[in-house]
Amino acid sequence: MEHTEIVETEGHLVDSLILQKIFDRVIETGAAFEVMHFDLGRTNEEMSRLRLKITAPDAEVMRRALDDLVELGCAAVDPGDAVLKPAENSGVVPDDFYSTTNHRTSVRIAGMWVPVESQRMDAVIVVGGGKAACRKLRDVKKGEAIVCGPEGVRIQPQYRARNRHGFTFMGSENSSERRTETAARKAAEQMREIRRAGGRIVFVAGPVVVHTGGARHFVEIIRMGYVDALLAGNALAVHDVEHALHGTSLGVDLETGVPLEQGHKNHMRAINTVSRHGGLRGAVEAGVVKSGIMYECVQRGVPFSLAGSIRDDGPLPDTEMDLVRAQADYARLLEGAHMVVCLSSMLHSIGVGNMLPAWVYVVCVDINPAVVTKLSDRGSQQTIGVVTEVGTFLHLLAAELGST
């Protein structure tokens, strides 16, 4: 038996290419569409509005079509309330659970649209006490009410801004190295704007920041007050301390570029020194570590989280080796972030990207275009990639931030 449903949406549908995606998704699922009403926004501020009749040969095709259309911002004209089912066990939910995106989401409860809190991708929605929130699957408790299926779910995609200034200067493209100066200037402008508004800026950094000589520029940025939190792994802190104590990174003298005899031991010496003082704060307060990224964070009260991995040497006492705790600590420091700058750390950058709602500005800087492409492909129009050497970018960024 043929099934029909009427859906509608609004936004900058044409210039964000959402309209074409809606039509394509309907056809790809095996359904058909009829445009019942389309009102094109006539100014750069005015939204376009679309009402669409979906026809499907059976209920399964209709469900697939609605699942896809919800992700593009469509909602049924008369959606009814969200379907709630109890979690059958802790960490186990019904098979038809709604899997979240990173876009603003609301669910209909008792006839009212309720905004979903703690928005992030690849989570479930738990409803209770008149509220709704994203929850990692592992954190779901037995019996909690889980949103299932697309009914009663509405999302608001990030639309390509019609105001082409500011952060959207490159749209969704990844800039090449010849545009690094432009990228640094625009990133600095956005950072200054966020700082003036009292917003938070979080950096994600890999050890390449130290290897490329970018640490001294990053230190300048910390001193200027543009780093509200630092997320990294064990290696960034280890090589930062190695450089502070021995002038090397991976045993290479960063001033001359020459490997030092026995220099390969320097990172282990750095770990040993920090461990002797119980951690980074102890080493700084004892006057042993007197410079570098971690020194500035400790001295200026910038919170940081170091997430460990199986390949870590040491690790440092500050490194959290429990993966679940490390993820939770990252999420805590990302709360309320308005901008995240990812500096040449593939795993940490992509991991952080998965934790962020789509409205957080993200800059990903990496010499490997595959990294910035993967992060940009998360779906947020507010993510840009800068394909360049991270030390060069930090030098330009620090200069731009210090020029005013």
C-alpha cells in the first residue's frame, strides 16, 4: 500500500545546496516527491520555505526517506510526539534508536518542542523530567526513555552564511599553502571577535607544534589570552618539556636542526624529571621547567587535558590513560566553546570534531590534506581546513593577534 507524508523546512536552502540534497535523498531511498509550496527568500536575511509531499511504495521506504530528510532539517507537518522506548539494559537501547547529528535538535514531548541539550553526533537522545539530552551509548542507564525513529524529531542544519565575511571566507574549501596568510588573518579576526564577546577558544595540539618550532609562537598566543583550554596527548607535553630542559625535540636541536649525540634519550629524561616532581605543576613550581607551552598553561591557569594512548612513553603523571575518563575530560573542557583550533593532531582533532555541535567554529591546520578534509567533511559549514605546516601558521597567527 502506498504511503504519503508531508514535510516542511526553512532556511537558506538554495545557496547552502540543501534543496538539491533533499530531492536527491528522496529519490535515492526509492520514494518520490511533489513540491507543494516553495517560497524563495528574496533578501540575504530572508529564509526560503519548502513544503514537500513524499510518496513511498511501502512503510520501510517511507521510514528511510524520513530518516534522511530529518537530517537535512525537514520535519513532518503534523509530526506527533517523539517515540520513546525504555533502554533494555545499561548501555543497550532499542535497535531503532535515533542516532544524533551535530546540528541543533529538538524533540516533541507532550505537544511541545524541547531543545536537546549537550548536542553532539553519534549519540542517543534521553528524555526525562521534561528535558532531552544527548548521551553516549555507554552512559545510558537501564529503563531510561530513548527517542526512537525520526518521528517528533526536528533538526536545524548549519546553513552557508549569506554574509560572506569573517570566518566563512573560504566556505567549505580547504585552503592551500598559498593562502596561509589569509587563513591566519581571518582566524585572528574571528578569535578577536570571540574574545570581545567573552567567548571561549580551545586549542587541540599535537607534538608537531614543538617539532616545527611553533611552540614559541603558541606560547605568545597563550600569553595574549587567546587559549582558554588545551587538549592534547602525552607526546605534546613530553616534547615541550624536552625542549624546555634540553633544547631538543626528538633529540634534534631545534636551533640548528642537528641531532645531538645521545639526544634520543632526552624525551625520557624529560619524563623522568617531571615524574620526580609528581607532575607538570610540581616541576614548574619547583623551578625545574621554566619555559614552554605547559609552563605557560600552569603559570596562567589555563586548564589542559592530556589523553594517553598505547604508544606513549612514560607516560607523564598528568596523562589520563583511562580512555573513557579522558573523553569525559575533553568534553568538559569543550563545554561552551565558541571556537576550536586543531593543530596537526589527526586522532585528537577528529575525536574532538565528533564531540562538537555544528555551530562551533573549527579551524584545522595540518600538512596532510586528508586530515583537514576528513574533519571538514563532518558536515558543519563552519569548519575550514588549512593545509600548511603548523609552525608557519602559528607564526602568522601570533603576528596577526599581536598586531592590534
